[in-house]
Amino acid sequence: MVTTNSKSYFREVEKSHRKYSAALRRARTRQAVMNLYWRHKKQHEALLKRHLREEMVDVVQIKKKFK
């Protein structure tokens, strides 16, 4: 099920990946590439964590209807 939260999440991920890809093309050293990767990974994990928290709120609301 795609909700507004999901659409927002996908937009944010797409934006993050575009920035990451552009930065990778500009990177000049191996260390710069690794630094970009770790920064991107941290950002991606934060986005996912926030997204899953929002989805859990939706799940809890739906579960309450069944009680």
C-alpha cells in the first residue's frame, strides 16, 4: 500500500541517491568515495528508520480498529 508517507519517503530516497551519484562522479580519491558512501549510508538509514516509524503508527491505528 502506497501512502503519502511512502511517496514522501520514496521522493527523499530518490533525492538522496541523485546527490550521492553526482558526488561519486566528482570524487577524486578512494577516501573521498568511502566518505561519501558512509555519509550516504547514514542518511539512508535515518530515512528508513523514520519511514518505518511512520508506518508503525499506521499499523497501530489499524490494529486498534480490530479490538
